[in-house]
Amino acid sequence: MNRPCPYFGVTDGSGDIRILNVPADEHNSSVRHERLGQQQAHVTVPLNGEAAVTFDFVKPAPITVSV
């Protein structure tokens, strides 16, 4: 069953997102960039503390066309 997820965020000026009040457990996290696609990761949120996930999007090199 797919349900809307209450845990989401939008990047700040430096590209970071902080999502608060995520319950301790195993979670699958995904991020989407409008031009660079989607990435997913598995994260374990501990009972007392926080967890971090790093997603690296790579900007494709420009294409040079000679005619």
C-alpha cells in the first residue's frame, strides 16, 4: 500500500536537507533532482541520535558537436 509520506524536505542554499521527527527504524530514503534524476538509499535511524545520508549527483559533461 502506498501512502503519502509525512517526511520530506527541500534543500537549503547549500544543498542540505534536515528532516525532523523521523522515528527510529530502518527506512528507505529517496531524493529527486529535476534534471539529474532520482537516487535511493537505506538508512537506520537509531533510538537516540540522528542519521545522515549523502547523495551525490554528478552534472553531466557538456556535449560538443562538430559539423
